[in-house]
Amino acid sequence: MTGKIAITPRSLSGAGHPVLSMLTDRGYDIVYPAPGKTPTEDDLLRAVPGCVGWLAGVEPISPRVLSAARGLRVISRNGTGVDNIDLSVAEQHGIRVERAMGANARGVAELAIALMLSAFRHVPWSDGHLRRGDWQRRIGVEAQGRTLAVIGCGAIGREVADLALGLGMWVVGYDPYPSNSFARPGFRFATLDDALTGADAISFHCPPGDGPMLDEAMIARLRRGVVVVNTARAELIDDAAMLAALDQGQVGALATDVFRREPPEPAPLLAHDRVILTPHAGGFTEESVERATRVAVENLLKVLEGK
């Protein structure tokens, strides 16, 4: 069977990837709805109808797009999260949704640790001042002996925990379905409340819920000066409450790789000098892109060709 396959992740739609030849070699035609950019709903409505497969990124996939996607059999994510897809509507239209489980875990985990250490030692702030000829220092803290809360202990969270333990940190994990097989000296599972309120640093690796996990009330209960790292979803944090907490010193730093809209609009929170920003680059390593693309393509072929 052949047909068209849409490719929408920015890491692939701009320059392509050799792994995609697994599709073209089998006779599939590749369609790029928005090369190098996050596609809009209109981009998807123009390109996806008539496609049999879709290798998708984190762009919102609305019920309107799913309803218009005539002939679509499978959406294959090049990552783990599927909160950008209305799964019930996909099921109604007989569209399978596949995930590349754990493929980008190491890349995201290493960035999360890098962001935490950058916040501990004020690396972006120091760099910015020195580039302006301004010799200033902020005293930092060392990771060893500090406590990291890992919120969401799937493939990425477990990688983060291992890296943090290697730095000599204590790690407290929260997961609604804790794995008894993940046992390490220096690591323990706890309730969400205990994990958040007892940590020197917090790293998010979970999908959003009904509301922000860090709202005004919860932020007030955190350890003063806590570092918050978010490589998961922007909706986990209340922006207004976080901005106030940074101004007051309740939160020492926020490092985020994710935004409600990408690229984000200018905002006071993003301009704060205790906020570190990266452009949703967690899984954007040579190794993670290779693994995630290969798994996503294999998942497409599994559904389309029964392999």
C-alpha cells in the first residue's frame, strides 16, 4: 500500500532526515505542511486530508483537523506526549495514535540537568553581564547534597533521577503509577505534596492536568529559593503566580524549555532575569532525533503495512 504521509515536526520538516527514506523507498509520498515551522490549523487542513499517515510533533491536532483527515489511518508521534491530540475524536474516526516511547528521554533529561545546574550557578545571567562589560557575581549553590523532586517518573524522569544521583543529589520522585522496579540508593517515591514542598529543585516530566500544578497556593509552600525546571508542558505552571514568586524570591529561578505558544510572544515572565529559556530543544539532539524518527517511522509502517 502507498499514499501520502505528512511530516510536521520542525526537526524534520525543515531539512528532512535520512530515516524518512524508509518511507519513500516503499513508494510513499512525503508532504510537509509547514517546512521548518509549527503548522497552523489551516496548514494542516490543507495538507492532511488524503494522507494515509502522519508523523506528528507537538503541534495541536484539533477535532476539526481529525474530522477533515479523510483516509488517515495513523498518527505517529516522534515523542511520548499525546496531550496535543484529541484521542477520543481520533478513535471515533478510526485513526490509530502511536508514540515513540523513550526515544528522546536521554536528550530531554540531559537538558533538564543542564538547566538546573545553569540556574544553580547563574550561568546565563553571568554571561549576559560579562558580555555587556559588567563584572558582577551571584553566589551559587552546589548540587551535591541538595534534593531534587522529579515529577513524573517515566523514561525521562528516570533518566533525570539517575543523572542527579550521579551528582550526589537526593532524589524524591512522584508518579501516579510508581514503578517498584526503579530502586536506587538515594532515591525514593513520595506523594506529590511531599515531593514538591521538600525540594531544592523541581523538574517536571509529566502531562498537564486540569489546572496548573504550581499555582499561587502551592508555590507559597515550596522551599524558599527553589529552582523550577520545566521541560514538559507550560500549562503545569501558573505564569502570573510564578512571576510574583520570582520577584519576591520565593522561587530562585525558573528554567523552561516549553511555552503555551511556540514561538512565544514577549511576556514579563520570559523577560525576568531569573528565567532561563531554551526553544523546546529537549529532544533536539542528533541522537534523540535519530531514535525518535526511526521509531516513529517504524510505527507508521507497523500500522500501514501490518509489520
